Amino acid sequence: MTVIRTESLEQTRDLAAGFAEKISKNRKNKNRALVLLLSGDLGSGKTSFVQGALRYFGIKRVLSPTFVLMKHYRIPRAKNNIKDIYHVDAYRLKSFVDLKNLGFDKVLESGKSLVFIEWPERLRTRVLKNSLKIKFSFGEKENERLIKLP
């Protein structure tokens, strides 16, 4: 894993846009969704990272799915064979079954989907074992974030 230090919201978003481009171009299994697990404390940059990644795909307005649990974004012009992006906030979920009830199995089956899951530790499932893990933490300065990328 590589640790990147960002010192602003914009740097975090820029990092995410570059990361989204890299992983979408270089993904190996194109028969299943590419899943990114975002772990870290509240306010550590997870949603900002997703906002930056979606910016790469042409989506400008991204809000946290805290209360709706899962948001779906259709890419206007597919990039690197990604047509759909799903943003999941698992904080309020009791188990993976809650996510399955939202149709998540079908999301995972699509090789043209990119999935971001915040608070993945709440799901406790092996279904996500081949996912990419990204860890967010606070730095020493007020706006500083440490982001561990695979």
C-alpha cells in the first residue's frame, strides 16, 4: 500500500480522480464490478474521495448516501468500460442482507460498474474479499489527510 498525504479537500479530490482513471484502465476482472472499500473515521475524507473519483467520470454533483444507503450514477459517456457507479454508505446497515435487499447482488455482477462502499467493516462479509481497500485517517494539520491506496 502507498500512503498519500493531502492538505486540502481539492487535493483529495484530485488524487481520487487520478486514482479512478488508473484503476478503471487497469482492472483485471471485467466480468464483475470493481469494488472499493473506504474505511476511516467520520470526516476523514471518504465522501470527498468519491466526489473526486466521480468527477473523473463526468459526474459533478455527489452527495453522501447516508440516509438513502445507496446512490446510483449513470455515466453520460462510458469511460474505460465503466457505465454505472454506485456509492454505498454502510454505516446504518445491520448486515450484508440489508444491502442485498437493495439489489446489490446484481450490482456486483455487472462488469461495467464501479462501486464505492463507505464503512465496509459494518458489512462483515466475504463477498467483498477481492475488493480494493482504501484507508483514510487524519494528519497532524487541520485539513491534512493520510490516504492508504492499494
